[in-house]
Amino acid sequence: MKNEKYKLLRQGIFFDLIGMATMAIPVVGPVLDIVWAPFAAKKMSDMYKGTEGKIASVFVFLEEILPFTDVIPTFTLMWLYTFVWKKQPAPQTIEIRVKE
């Protein structure tokens, strides 16, 4: 589990860097964003399952398609939300009584 957790972080940082790199290329960068946005959204939904992954994929799509928002590290923020900020439910205990 721990290896998978940090593998997601490495992938997220890599995808964030690709998204930010398109900003550095004048004229061609916005065209690359049009191609990159759906790919990034698909990768986000593959990396994070469920409703949270779907919501994050919409955010990453919008962040990549809108101009001047490429500096937001959406993948890294999703990793932080998933593994650092999100409260995990406390495990439920069940009391079992045994007759003597």
C-alpha cells in the first residue's frame, strides 16, 4: 500500500510538470493544452477511483483547458487530499458476548 501511495505521488508530480511545461511554449502551448486536457482528465480518473476521482478529473480538465491555470498542481493536490487531508473513518468495533 505504501509503495502504491508514493507511486501515485510520483505520477502526479510528473503529470503536473507536463501540464506546466505547455505554458512555457509560446503559441504551441495552448494547442498542446487542448490535447493534454482530456488525457490528463482520463489519467486522473484512472488514478483515483470513485466519485472523488471523477470530480478531480473534471477539475484537472478545466485547469488544463483554461488559460493561465497550468501552474495549479491538480494531481499533487488530489494526492494530498486523498492521503493527507481527508479524514479516514474510524474502524468500527463489534462487541461479541460469549455465554459461559
